[in-house]
Amino acid sequence: MTKLTGIFGYPLGHSISPAFQQAAFDHYAISARYEAWPTAPEDLKREISKLRNERYLGANVTVPHKEKVISLLDGIDSWAESIGAVNTIVREGSQLVGYNTDAFGFVRSLTEKGNFDPEGKRVVLLGAGGAARAAAYGLAKEGIASLTIANRTVERAERLAEEIRRAGLITNVSGLGSPELATACSEADLIVNSTSVGMWHGPDEESSPIAAKTIPTACVVYDMVYNPPFTPLLQEARKAGAVALGGLAMLIYQGAAAFEKWTGRKAPINVMFAAGENALSDMIATS
Ligand code: ATR
């Protein structure tokens, strides 16, 4: 019997997960299909319940379902609980268990693709939404020296900072608004963008959240946005002479961790990267 897995999101027009996950299954000749399942919020409960059938390995979950899906599952792991979001569901017998592999994917992409060891580093995180939460928890667990969370809505940044502090992972955490951002960036070893600024078809696709003059040369700039691959922020980072890293690697590594949970096999990471890069190029070429 061909096993099934896929991704729930809404809308789901441009996901490249089907391309690189299918490539991984095919690499091992596992009889499984990875499908795109665009699912409106009112249909989520019904669609998730289908995963209990033994034909299913599990699923990925993306915007806007990552938080809401939790109440439909039988359990979640500690990362999903801290971050408050699930991006991977695994059918374990009759149980549906939720995981969050975003933080892991983010940290692995930073260390392996960016050659960046977060321990002892000063980090500025732009944004305070779901993607920011994954980055903040992932980095805090890696022993960074300080975390400054900057967000358009400053209260949201302060709330996330307070939560990370209370979790006891690091003490040097603060939240701030845009006016104080330049000073925080001038002392940063790593600047991470988790906002949707610069995202293809996003509300602010031509913009960079910060300009080159705000970016220190001896800094790594990581944009979680993966489309376009060379975002306005990464262009500013290059101008400043800093290291520029795009978000595709995070997407692949979070997916690789999901693949390993579904199959118990080591994810063929190079195969997944090649398929992901191809799918992204095709998408850009046809848009
Ligand atoms: P996700 O789950 O992808 O992180 P989200 O929870 O909606 O999505 O968070 C989006 C983030 O991008 C937020 O930090 C948001 O700032 P606000 O909290 O002030 O809304 C940020 N963001 C979105 N558009 C932005 C813009 N034009 N300028 C600055 N920040 C923006």
C-alpha cells in the first residue's frame, strides 16, 4: 500500500515541500506520496482526523494552522509546547503526535550552511510572530549571550522577551521597537529577520527591514524569507560586507527532520536541497 503524507495550509499555492519531500521518498524507493492539501480553517478538524487511517505517515502543517492544530492532536513534544505551534504530525499507532522542527531546522541551517556557532553570540531578532518564536527558542537553547527582539509592535517583542526570560534559558533578553534598533544592530554578531518584509507577494516585498548602514561588517545576516532567494535584506547585508544567508536551508532542514520522524531513515539532505532549489527556480521562472 502506498503511504501518504502531505502539507496542510491555506492558501498553499507556492509550497515547495512536495518537491523536496517526494524526492527524499523516491531516493529510498519508499512507496509513499507527499501531497499538497490546501485546507480552509473550517475543514481542518475533518481533514486531520483522516490521518488516523493507517495509510498515513503523518503531515506537515503551515500557515495558518500551526497553532490551531494542537487541540486536534493526542499529544505534542516539548518544543511544540514551548513554541506554541506544530509543523509536523506523526501518526504513532492510533495516536497523532505533534512536533515542531522549525527551531531545529533554523539552528541546523545556521550552523551547517552558515558555519555559525551561536554559543556566546549577541543576536538581534527582527519580528515577534510564529517564525520568531521558533528562532528565539532555538537560539536560546544554544547558549547565546544576548537576544534583542525588535518588532514593529513593540509590546509583542516585549512579551516574547519576557517569556524567553521566564523559560530560564537565557537572562539577557530584551524587546524593543524600531527607534532603538540601530544601536542594537551595531553590536550584533547575528541579525535574523523573521518578519515577512521582503517576501515575494508579501505586503512589503521591495523593502528591507534594515539598511546596510545599520549592519556591521563582521556580522551574519540571516533572512528566514526564502523567496526571493536574494532578498532586499540580503542585498543590504552584502553591501555592508556581512555574511548573507537565505531561508531555504531552514525550510529544507525542518522538512528533513519531519522526514526522519515519518520514516526512521536518515534524510538524504543533498537530494532534498537539489529538489528544493529546482522547485524554487521553476516557481520563480513561471511567476
Ligand atoms: P509568522 O508566523 O510567519 O512569523 P506572524 O505571526 O504574522 O507570521 O508574524 C509576522 C511578523 O512580521 C510580525 O513580527 C510582524 O510585526 P507585527 O507584530 O508588528 O505585526 C512582522 N511584520 C509584518 N509586516 C511587517 C512590516 N510591513 N513591517 C514590519 N514588520 C512587519
